[in-house]
Amino acid sequence: MNSGLNIRRSLEVIPGIISWGIIILLVILSILHPVFCAIIIIVFDFYWIIRSTYLTTLLVMAYQKLHRQKDKDWLKECQEVTPGWQELYHLIIFPVYKEDLQILRPSLEALKVCHYPKDRMIVVMAFEERNPDSRKNAGILEAEFKDSFLRFLPTFHPDGLPGEKRTKGANSTWAAKKAREFLHSKGINEENVIASCFDADTCVDKEYFGCLSYHFLTSKKPHQASYQPIPVYNNNIWQAPSFARIVEIGGSFCQMIESMRLEKFVTFSSHSMSFKTLVDIDYWPVDMISDDSVIYWKAFLFYQGEYRVIPLYITVSMDVAYSNTLLKTIVMQYKQKRRWAWGVENFPFVVSRFLQNNQIPFFRKIRRSFHLLESHVTWAVWAIILLVIGPLPVLLGGAFFSHMAIGYNLPKITGLLFKFTLFTSLTWIILSRTILPPRPRGVSGLRSILMVLEWGIVPFVILILGSTPALDAQTRIMLAKYMEFNPTEKARKMI
Amino acid sequence: MYNEQRIRGILFYLSVSIFLIGLPAILSFALGYKFNPATFKFTKTGLLVIRTHPEAADIFLNYKLLNEKTPATIRELLPGDYNLSLFLDRHYPWSGKVRIEAGRVALMEKTILFPLRPNIKQLNKDKISSFWVDQKESKIYYFNRENNAIYRSNLEGEDFEEIGILPQDFSLSKKWKISKDGENLVGFNPRQVILVYLKMRGRFADTQPLIILEHSDYPIIDIFWHSDNYHLILITDRSIEILEARPQAKILNIVNLNKKNIAAFYDDSNDTLYFNDVQKAADGKWYDNVYKLELSTKSFPFQELIKPKSNE
């Protein structure tokens, strides 16, 4: 094993070791030294309450911005501010694996009704060759949408190309290369092309491309930025089970919060970027699962740290992942969250490259590495500390601890502190109602009430679908049990 | 965007400031530290937790009335011994010493303040000599020796009613035993068994609420209910007998005893009778033994044994 691989392997174990170390240490302390453990828990609880209040304030700010920019005529803004907008082309790639026409058709319909010239849109449906339905589905969609855009281009990613894993990034890269051939054949300048890589179930807001074009054209270094919309899961949110809905709304809110923390903001899920940059950085990684965030880090490294993510306060709507039984839905959600948490692979990827890079300022490298590590470790341990370890000193500390002042005060202080979180929870509940689409016909009005009450299951959700999959992902990467890309099955219930 | 980032920066540093200022205060509170502004030092104190029954008692600590009433947690007490007194109107006061240790909690959680005038009331509405409580059915049964009357009321003495009169010549044993289902009561004297059907239903629906079964053979020493709530096991000074709890029931003698006034214990969960008796051994001498008699329908054809004989 060469030194590069050694370093990478060493970095892979760091998040898991820290997360497990924190958990094990606190459990041992709760038995051997419950007073010290209680002090740590109080410090953490207080920190978490301050943090959640701060982040909820950012969420409100992001929501206000989203609300202000809702229904804005972005194309008009483009026309007024930047006369050169007509030179822009949008390359839209939908990596598809097993998604059926019921999922794919609405995504294309959403593009078709966009408030943006369709003759400036090139749509690539990137199928996997190994899916036996690919050719048939491609033919059906091509017949339906070939005249709707400048070009409707189905691509078929061959299975088992050298150096590739079965990942979404490999498929997207293949599709982007095919699209590049098309651009060259039409003589379209790559610098004028914005590439958007969308999950197969992504339905864009009708103003999305106007908004994207505006931000691309008005930013100082448009090729040195990714453009991140707010992902919402409105396609089937009224039909989804309670806890799946909570998880996805929580995910949207986290993304809105992140959009306010520009120094940490990284691309996630469906997003857009300069096609020129995409080519320059050699496309998406073909052997990593978290391609949506790795693409940002590749660009960040390519531009020596002078790369950023510009938030777009406009939504792209996707499907809540759920199945026909509760257990299957929990498993499906768990796997999806574990795949998201597999983004921890970014840490060894980024830090190993930082170590070889002398161009990016040292403190920037330290700060970004720390952010990356801290976010994943926090993801894996916070709910466990709050919900599992929190009561341990009282439960395991015995009579001696319960007769200590801190033993008596610990439940009271944590109880009091968590009462403050009711305010933040209330804010989240109110905002969750406002980002919902209108209740579809056929859905009972009682569900509106249920959607408020279901926030009561948040502790269960954050433990089962928050920390646990993240800890699972970190443990797997720590033990070198690498994951294969496992796309989330999407289901839409007709009502 | 610039303005938002400025606001975010302000919020961030405000949050950090609240954390840094608030954390020492919360931790010192949790650990029981008290800040003394005079000396500008933290002193480790203890807590006193007081709970009383009933609540709302006045608290005097070192003869000084506190603002709190029980239940209360008195914080920031310097280590040492304290005189604690608890006063509640119309209750006996409580007082004692409590020791407060630094960083620890003194718990006074089991203090009962007893009322000055005990909460006592008479339940019987007529003369009675003895009583028996059926906890399961929440009833009290009373017996008046003067007129041999049996009464019944609920646990509050309400619904007091006479449920039967025993014959004047019937002298009731103090031993009353209720069947396992709580529906029948049996009492006895050496020559009679009295059955009181507390619930007139099932197989007792057509019978009198109170019946007396004469037993003229040998004096009865003890009676037990079988777990089927229908059979009675009678211990006399000569035998062990089975009696059905119904009018005109015949007696079945299943064991003859050699000893008078034996000791007996009946395990009604397993329907097993334990008793002692004497037995003549091969050497011609009499020896005391303890016997176990199984009367369970599971282990012994109990019903089959009794019914044909009782119907003879």
C-alpha cells in the first residue's frame, strides 16, 4: 500500500473513531464518573439549545428570502439586467436507474412548462444500460418530449467500465460527455452552458432556469460557483407516512439553514454549475457515492479554494421516499439517510488533497476540514447524546449520584433547557405548514391536523433516521466496508 | 446577501456570548455553587429537598420561616446542621435536625404530617359484635351476637343492611371464610355450618341466601373452601370430610383420623391439605406424622369421587 492510500485510509477512520469514542467515553463516564458525565451533558445540552435557536433564526431568514422571491419573474429580471442571457444554454441531466415513467414523466413535464425558452434547453435522460427497461422507456419519453426542447437526448451508460463503480456519478459523467459531443456538433460554446444534474424525480419550479440564469449572469465569477436550489419533497408529501414526511421536511429545513451559512455551503442533491467547470474538473467522480457534494470539492480544489455555492431561493421538488408498509418505509428511509451520511467519504477525499495542495491558504484548509469533520461527527452523535446518554448518569449513577446536587439538578436543568426548544419546534411546525403544497383533492382534512401532531415523533425520528444511519455510515467506512450506490426507490400513490 | 451575512455574524457572536456567559451560571447552579459577592468567591453549598404529606406546610429552617411551602427545594445552604420544623394547620408539627453537606442533597421526602384530630368515623349503623372485610368486593360484613344478625355495608359504612338472622341457638365461630370467587361466606360452630350466598346467581340462584347445615357426627375444628368455590373441606376431631355448599348436601368422609384436634393448613392455590396425625408403627408405638392430601381436580378425580356418593 503506498503512502497516499495509507493517508486516505487513516483519514477514513477518523470520523468513526471520534463519534464512537465520544459515545463510548460518555457511557463509561456515566458509570465510573457520573458527575463528570453530567457536566458534559449539561454543557452539550446548553450548547445544543443555543445552536438550535441560532439555526432556527437562520431558517426563518432563509424562509423569508424564499417567500420574498416566490413567483418572481426571473426571466424578466434577466432581460432587464443582462441582455446577454439569450446566449445561455441549459443542459439538464437526469440520471435514471430504475425509476419508471410515472416518476420520469412529471419531471419532464415540469421542464416543459418552465418559464424559459425551451430552445435553450438540452435535456439528457441518462439511463443505465443494465436496466432492461431503459431502451423502452427512453423510446416512449423521446416520442413524447423530443420536440419540447432544443434536444432530448437519451444516453445509456454501459455497465462495468474500467475504474467505475455503480454510482450515479458514473452515469452522470457518461451523460455529460455525450452531451458535450452534442454541444460540439452544434457549435455551442461550453462557457455558455449551465449544467444541472437533477435526481430523476426532480420537478423544478417554473422560474428555476430564469433564476439560475440571473444568478449565473450577475455573479462575479460565474464559472467558480455552483448554484444550489432549495430541495423540497412536495411531489408526494401529502401521501407519505408521518415520519417520512418529518424527515424530509427536516431535510429541506437543514438545506435552507445551510443556504445561510455560505462559508460552509456545499452542493447537495439536485444543483447546477458551469458546464465549462464541469469539464475542467473532469466531471463527477465515477467511483464515489456522494457525487453531489464531491463535485463541489473537486471544483474547490481545482480553483484553489476560490469556489463557492450560491444559494438559489427557489425550490426543486422531489419525492418523499416511502413504501407500502411502515417497516419497508423505515428501511428505505434509513438506507437513503445512510447514503446521504456516506458523504463522510468527502473528509478523506478533501483532506488528503489538502495535504498535497500548497495553493489554498492553510487556515482555510483547516477551517473547511474542521467543518466537514464536525458536521459529520455531530450528525452521528447529537441525538444519541441528547436522548440516550443524557439520562444515563441518573440511571447508572446509583444512589450516590442521585444524592449529589448535580444528580438532583441534572433532570431539572435538562428539562428546563428543553422547554426552550418548544419555541424552536413551534417555529419549525409553522414553517412546515407554509412550505407545503395545497392539499390535494381526496386527502382528508384531518391529515392537516395530523401533520401538526406528527411532530411529536421527532425524538424517535432523529434517533432512528438521524444519528443511527450516520453512525452506521461512519462505522462502515471506518471498517473499510464500502457501500455500493443504492438508489432510493420512489413511489407515488395516485389519489 | 451581504446584509444577511452581517446579521448572521451578529447572531453568531451573540449566541457564542450567551453560551459563554450562561454556561458558568448553569454549571455552578447544577453543582450547587453559590457566588458570594462580598468575598467574590464561589462556595460549594448543599440542597434540602422537603416533601410532606399533605403538602403546603410552612417551613422553618433554623427557626426562620421561609417563603416556600412544601414541597420545596431549598438551595444554596452552607454545609452544617440545621433545625427544620414543618407546620401545617390542624396537623401535628414535625421537627428535627438535618445535615447539609457540600454538593449533596438532603432528602426529606417521606414526612407525614398527621392530623390533630384523626380522620375516624363509625361505620356500623346497628349493634355489632364482630366484623369481616371483603376487600375484593369492597364490602364489610358485621355480626351481632345479641340477635345473631348479619349485616353488610360498603367500605364507607354506606348501604348498611341486614342480610340474615341466624337461629338463636346458633353460636357462631369467629372464623368466617369467603370462597375464592368472593361469592360465598362460610361460618361454623362445632355442630353446624352456615353458608351465606353473597351473590344469588348461577347454581345458587334458586337457593335461600343463608342456609345452615347440621353436622352431628363429630365437632368441627376448621373449614376450608376448595378452589372450585363449591366444596368445603371440613376438619373434625375424628375425620377429614368434604361437604358441598348447597342445601341438603351430604357429607363425605375421606380420611379417618386417629388424633383429636389436629393442625391443618389448606393451600387453596393447589388444593392441597397438610395435616398431622398419629399412626401406629410396627413396633406398636404411636408416632406423629405430617400428611399431604391432594384434592385438586387436576391431580385427583375429585369431582367423580364426591358426586356419586353425595347423590346416594
